[in-house]
Amino acid sequence: MNTVELADLHFSYPGVPVFQGVSLTVSGGGLTQIVGPNGGGKTTFARLLLGLLKPHAGSVRVLGLTPANAQQRTGYVPQHSLYDPQFPAVVSEVVMTGRLTGRFGLYSREDRGEVDRVLDDLDIADLRKRTFSELSGGQRQRVLLARALVSNPELLILDEPTANIDRVSARRLEGLVAGLKQKLDVLLITHDFDFLSEQVDRVMCVNRAIHIHKRNDLSTDDMHRLFSGHLHDLGVTAAVGTDTGAPV
């Protein structure tokens, strides 16, 4: 089964084209690193896969399904998590929200067992009774990762997971994600060149168009150019120079 399929995808914000006629297939599992300049469309691409945005034309398939139907099989860790610091939600409750499936009623014994399992797997069981607001940046990222994993997804999407944490926390998170790519497909959006660079199976360059490279086909210099936004050096169209505030 293909992880992602785009067929003649078109998407624009008002007056700002983002993707025009993009077709591609991502298959084979493992870790796909998504790179490109700010404003090139990385976050828009992720939101299309999650069903948070709808294409204006063409189609998006995730795990062979529409994004809406694939949501229960997709885990997502956002770059920023908005929360009210006065709301006293503890870690186990935050992670439990990952078990929501649209049903009503109390969580089941199975739900609670899955929360305990994931907290143990990520080595954060000792945080279960602490409020989310009192955690460090690295601890919050691991809690959000636990929330994404507690539903046992087949695909995990990470959006800039190291953006708001220190280097020690980033290295710890790197080890966790490296282990996960053996179990499920991972799409990683990052500006951090070093994060998981040796574990990447393919690199997806998103810059109004989308190009996929096998990691083994790219030299270290090529990777540096991709991460610095010099995509024209690799035959990828340069970004349109606009500043519209659109969240791409």
C-alpha cells in the first residue's frame, strides 16, 4: 500500500498558488524528511494529508484512503500546541485524548492500558500526574508524541519537532523517532539538518512543486543546499517571492 498519493493536486490561498498539478507517490515505508524554504508549502502539504485543508482540484490519498477516512490511522505532532496554562490537565489526560474516535462515554480499560503502555515506551510514566503546563519543552514534545502514538497509527507526521526544545532533548527525541520508523511510516518536516539525517530513507523537497530524492543519491553538500533553501542547485524550481501571511 502506498503511504501518500497525489494526483494532479491543485491548491491555492486567495491570490497565492501553492501547488499546481502535483502528482506523486510515496511508498516503501521508513522515514521521509520534508525540506524546503519558508513559504514553499511544507505545512500546507501536511494539512492536506491530515484533511485539515481540501484540494481545489485533483486528489489526495493517505494509506489508500481519503485524508478524512485515514485520520484514525494517522498520528500528528504539531510544531506548536496551544493550551490554556490555567487548565489543570495532567499528562495522562492529554495523552488519553489521542484515543478519541468520535464516540461518547467514558474511556475503556483498553484505552487506559494503551496510555500506560505508551507512557512506558517513551519513558515518561513518571510524568503522568504532572500538569502539562509545568513541563519543559522536551517533556511536552514527548507527551505530544505519546498522544499521537496511543491510537496505534500506521503513519506519523512530525512538524518541526525540535523547534522549541534544547539539543539534549532533541537527541533524546531523535532516538525515539529512529525506533519508530521500524514500526510505521514517518513524515518529518524539519529545518534541523542533523536531526535523524543518517536515518532518512528519502528526502521530499517542497517548494511550490514537490520532488523526491533517495537519501543515498544525495551528498552531504546536497543536503546542506536543500536545508538552506538553495533548491535551484539541485534542479528544483525556486520559491515565489511573496509574503502573504498564508500558513504554508
